[in-house]
Amino acid sequence: MPSPAPVAQFAARLHELTATEIVRAIDAGSTSCEAVARACLERIAEREPQVQAWEYLDPEHVVAQARALDRSGRRGALRGVPIGVKDIIDTCDMPTAYGTPIHKGHRPGKDAACVALSRKAGAVLMGKTVTTEFANVHPGKTRNPFDASRTPGGSSSGSGAAVGDWHVPLALGTQTTGSTTRPASFCGVFGYRPTHGDLRVTGVMEASGSLDTLGILARSIEDVALYRDVLLGVAPEPISADLAAPRIGFCRPYFWARLEPATQRLLEDAAQRLARAGAKVDEVALPGEFEALEAAHRWISGFEMARNLTWEIENHWERISEKFRNGRLKDGLACGYERYCEMRALVERLRRQLVSIMDGHDALLAPAAPGEATAGWDPVPHPWVYMAWTAMHVPSVTLPVFKGPAGLPIGAQLIAGRSEDRRLFAVARWAWRALT
């Protein structure tokens, strides 16, 4: 990942700039919205045949958006920043197919709230990024940008690959299990899942409303913080510089033994390096009851997905992938309301426990993936790494700080308490600087 460069050097590598650098350069008159958009389009034209991150892309429309911004002179927090949008998020001027042929060519009547807020801030919508079918388990066409024989991770496959391969500096994903964390780790980018309920999901296909959040994939933690403020509809605030020595709990979750040995060593080494850099690091253990979150997530998500997709199930059952039909949908259709309520009660109880577990810590350090991207096209390997934290409704940031045995990215995950997202960004920036 490139370090920030002086404005004078921008023209040579516009597609590699972060969102923050793009806005700064355009405001300074060193480049234009159109020049940035064209640079990203050139990168996409070069790499898309290998990566296949885009479900819909209209270069003429992209350039038209950028020219209009240049002519208007309007400033905004994301002025001229190209973004990708996962294809389960509605866009009024582009199709939204939810990763399924059932809805091919579907044209929503308006933008999702997150898209409207992005445009209001001056972003240039490049196109729709590939999602797995209904943001679930059946893969799309996207390949890992570092090794085309491996998965980019899902379900926000195209968004992770587009940012990781320098197509755009920012992309919107979603997360119900690990759909932002996983591709961020596999594609070597920052991935942010917010406190549940903070960012509006109007116009985003609901998979499991009890678990769903938007996700942000970016190339810097500053861009994550900036985009979160845009999606909150508030004036952007810089990341706090007051954090001198963060209190970090090193968490070896119940699935620690299932991680690849190399990943275990990388995380252990990271904890030691953070301590040497001045962080107050101690070990944090999750009680054994947290193992029940795998089953709880399975039944809650399955129950809600099966109800949300009733129309597709009743009218297009055979056009839904066999893997999805025989997996989460089968679970959801078999799950009774009593079990659903029991699992929700369990999750609520564990959320209360987590508050006391995290007391005295600014963030927890935990795995973001068992190892490097797996070979083949399974977009959602190792769901057990992600589902517990997602069910807890807490914010997390994936940091692209590790390389595995094959030289491919592996992320580390930092997790904070509910509504402590801004503090999490400060810890993440501190840890990023200490580990890179």
C-alpha cells in the first residue's frame, strides 16, 4: 500500500490515491474529478479481464458524472472520489440484480440511502460490484486480485477485489456473517463493520435484519473514518490524535486451534510488537458459552433469510442455487419461532457479558481470517471466524498487516465496544503505524 505522496506527484498514479488524497488534490487544483475517474477506468480496463470485480460498469456515465462535478465547482467530503457499490444496494441509474438471474435487469426507482449520501458528498459512482447470490454462499465471477486461482472472499467479493486491485479507493459492502471482514483480509485492504444500526440500510437488500450492516472497504483508516461520517450524514471529524497508549486485549477465541499455525504466530507476534510499541496488552478470554454463537447465528440468520426471500422461494425455487437451497434456506424453513426466540435471547445475554469482558480495553485484537485466501471459488470459507463478532453488534476494523506463507494478505481484526467506533479508528491507526 503506497504512502501518501506530495500533490505534485499525483498525476502519475491517480488510481492509487486514497480518497483523502483525491479530495485534497482536487481542492488544491492539482487534478480534476474527470482525470481521477479516467485513471480508474484505465486501471479497470487493464485488470478487469483477470479480476472481474464489476457487475455493471458504464465508462461514459462515469465520465459524465465527473465532468458535471468539475463544472459545478461544488465541494464535498468525497468530491471526485470514485466508489464501487455492492450489487445488493439500490441505484436509480444502474441495475441492481442482487447476485441472481431472477432479478437480472432490475431497475430500482431510487438510490439506497448510502448511495444518496455518497453522491451528496460528491462521490463518483463507478458501478456495481459483484456480490454472491443474495449476498450468501453461491460465488460470483470475481477472482482474487493476488492469485486468480483463489477466492477473493464473499459476499462483498467485487468490492474487496476492486479496492485491493486499485480500481477504486472506496467501496461499499455489507456484512451478515463475515462479508466485509473476509474479503478485506483476503484482498489486502481495510475493512470496517460499524456498530449495528448506526448506518442506514434503506434500499439495501435485507438478508438478516438482526445482523446486517453496511461495510466499508478502503485503502486507509482515514478513508474509513471519512466515509463513515458521510454515511452518518454528519460533518467529517479527523481521527483523534489523543490516544497515547491504547489498552488492547489479545483474544484467542474458542476457534483458535482451527487457525493455520502461521496465522497464530503472526497474531502472537503482533501482540508482542504492539506491547513493545507502548500499548498495554493483556490476554482476554471468551467464556465457553460463546461457542454457542455459531448455532445462534445459523438459526437467526436462516430464519430471517427464509422469510425475506419468500417471493423468490415461492416463484423461482429452481433458479436459486442448490447450495443456498440446501444450506441457510433449508435451515431457515426448518427453524421454528420458539428456537428463533431462544437463539435471540442467548445472543442478547452474551452481548451483555461482552460489555464486562471488554471493560478496561480500548479494543480487542483477534483473527480476521484463519489464513490466506483459499484455493477455489468458495466465497465464504471459515464462517466461524466472523459470526460471533457480527452477532455481538460491535464495530470492527480489519487491518492489512500480514503476509502468509505464499505471500498473500492476511488481516488482523480490531474490535471495540458498541458505539465506540471513533475510538476504534484511533486504535486502528495507532496499531497500523506500529505494525507496518
